[in-house]
Amino acid sequence: MSLANTNETSEWPESWRTLSHAIRTGRYTDPQFTKLEYEKLWYQTWQFAARLDEIPNKGDYTTYDIGKQSAMLVRVGEDTVKAYYNACPHRGTTLSEGCGHFEKDQIMCPFHGWKWDLEGQNKFIMEQQEFKDGNLLASDVKLREVHCEVFAGFVFISFAKEPQSFEEYIAPVAKYIEGLGLSDMHHYWWRRMEGPANWKVAQEAFFETYHVPATHPQLDPVGAKVVYEDVHTPGAPLQHEHVIYEGLEGGHGRFYAGEKPMSSTDANAGEERLEFMIEHMQHLVHEMDAMVLQGDVDVATSLRGKPLPEGSSYGAEFIKAIYAKAAAEERPMPAPTPENAAMWGGEVFVFPNLLILPNLGNVMIYRIRPNGDSPDSCIFEIFSTTTYPKLAEIPRAEVQHVTDYNDPEQLLLIPRQDFANVPRIQRGLHSNGYRQIYLAKHHEVMILNMHQELDRYLGAPEAIAK
């Protein structure tokens, strides 16, 4: 079925349907669906194009590509960022590749030397009299802007002619993001890799904690015994059981700890609980190096041998110690409110492809997008960010390219464990004996919510009827 027929008749292939309890596999495997996503989603929606750390100084630039569209993001001034279509108005040459700095605050085409200022105004055309019978004006070839907004240290863009207002777009998740201190978070490391899977497959792997016992058994010993040893001790808590998931308006979502925040410990627990907390945190440092950093573990170990104040817990004392250390270093931290504390170890999802995983003064960020025309390939990026002491030199964000996601020198254990699943999922979705994926009502509600919003963008009949 052609896209033209799909749009004109409002017909929708059965293999593309979103059901109340399942999702058809064609949404992950059909090249026509990928083509429609580019047209109706990626070239219309707001999307995370850069962190301000990529362009910290005036004249810095970075490049964001999605499908066949490319945007050049430029730091115009201390408080101003602009995004332009990344193409020279003369012959179409891209004006930026990767990240860099425009010398003399001039954007120059490498092909014929045409020049623009950082505001996109043309300043030089070689042999200008030869163009348009000598009537080509600088205003005719100013750089065309892409809609651009800065929020919480992120630069969002939209290629749409008249996009939804950014305030309306971000509103369902703004209150959850604003308290996390993301504007104060800066580059620690950033890695990019190509993965043999649909972009949705890759990001949906991180929409739930249901996978932790099987995929990351070292992080959930109780769950690992259930999965790998068929041992389920009555009353022993599975870590994912207390997690609350919310599908929010606009396809956004979040999950967070319920009555037992992931950063807490029981008030009545002794040093055995502290040792468990230290061991768990050390796993995250050695196996992910994001969300929890070695400095956090060092603070936790400093609590060994210290008596607990009455009514307190090692979790509470750890948080106090972290904030005391940060205050001494004049290191910015998010306010330790109950709402923020509940999000530590959780996730905020910004539709269509931004995942924010906060923990105290550190945040890990995922960005996933399609890679070319194939539904079986994606670009996956991980950003590890943290806050820095007042006098520390903050590094400019530079991407490291991962050429082999199975290589422990390039990716640590936890992301390798996750990526071990991703290509296997994609291969399975192509099976002729497999029509759909089934979704857990609670643990996978964010997946369904995302697809329902995707349907609204793509014009699925079910979405139109609602």
C-alpha cells in the first residue's frame, strides 16, 4: 500500500495498528512506516538537538541531523542560540559538520567562500555582480532559520513551518524537569553508536524497570534468584514492584519510586543496609559511570562506623552528606524536595526520543533516532552529565564514537547488557510467526502512550477517531 493511498483513504495497514494491549510489528519493520515517520513526525515535532555544553562560547556551532534534514546550531551570544538549515543558499553545501567554532564570528561556505554573520545575515558573495543579473541582494541569501528554543540546558528545534508552541509541547513534563537542576548539569561524557534496531525498539528498552532482574541481575539479587534460580522468597521485595509509571499528555511519560524511593534505606536497618547501598552504587560506577559517580560512593563509605541519629536512616544521612559536600564546594544541586527525591533513579521521557534519568547531582540522558531509511537501524546516544564545583573548569561536550557496542573498552557492562537485547528484539520482530508485541498494563504503559501519540502525528484512523 502506498503512502498516498494511506493518507487519502484513511486506510491503515493491519501491521501498523496500535491496540489497547499490543502493538503490531510492522511499526518497527516496515520501510514505509519509517518513511511516514520522517514526513509526519521528525520533520514536524520538537526534538532535542543539542546540549548547551556543545556550544558554550560565542561562535561555537554543532550539527544535528535527522533523516535528510540537517540543522546548524550556533551560539550567537551569551544568552542567544540560533538554528539554521544547514545548507548554503548558493549550491547547497552544508555549512557545518560536527562541532566546531566559526573564526572571526563568520560562517563561511567551504566551497566558494560566501560568508554570513552569526545572525545569519549575508556579508560576502564572491563576484556578486554575476548573480541574478547583478540584482542578488544579501537579504535574498540570508540563512533560513529553524525554530529553536532553549530549555533546561537543552536546545530543541522544529523543522515545521508552524510548529506547536514550545510552551504547550513541553508543559506536561516541564514541572518534572525544572526541579532536577538540568540547567546546572554539564558534560561528563557523551557516546554515540549505531545500533541494528528500530529507534523505537532501542528506546523502549528503557521505558520500564521490569527488565532489570533478567538483564541486570547484579542490580537486583532478589529478582535474579526468581529469574535464574526459580527462588521466590515470600515477602522479599522485587525492586521494580514499587515503581509507578505515568503516561502523560503529548506522548510524554515518567516513572519514579513509590513509597520506597530508590535512594532511600529503611530507618531501622543497620550497617548491613549501608553496605548493600555502597555495593549497589559501586556497581553503577564501575558498570555505567553515570547517574552515580565515584565521588558519591566515597561519600557513602564515609558513613561507615558512624552512629545513626535517632529516627534517621543511612539513605537520609547519605543525602545530607552529599549536600554538605556540595555546599562546601559551591557545587549546584537540585532542591532535595520529596518530589525530586522520588525522581532520583527514575525517568522523565520527553516525546518523541529524549529520556532523562536523574540521581541527585547527576543526570544520564538518552537520545535515540532513526538512522537513514532502514527501519532496522538507529543512532543511540548516551550523555552522562553532572554538576561541577564553582571553580572547576567545565569541559566542552565532545562526542565519542562507539564502533563496537560489545567492546568493554568502549561501553561499560550495563549498557552492553541492554544492547545485547536490542538486536535480538529487532530480529524477532521480523518473524513471520509473530504479529504483535504484548504490553504489560502497568509496567509498559509508557510504551503504549508513546505509540498513541505517534499515531496522532501520523494520522492513524484510530487516533483521528478519538
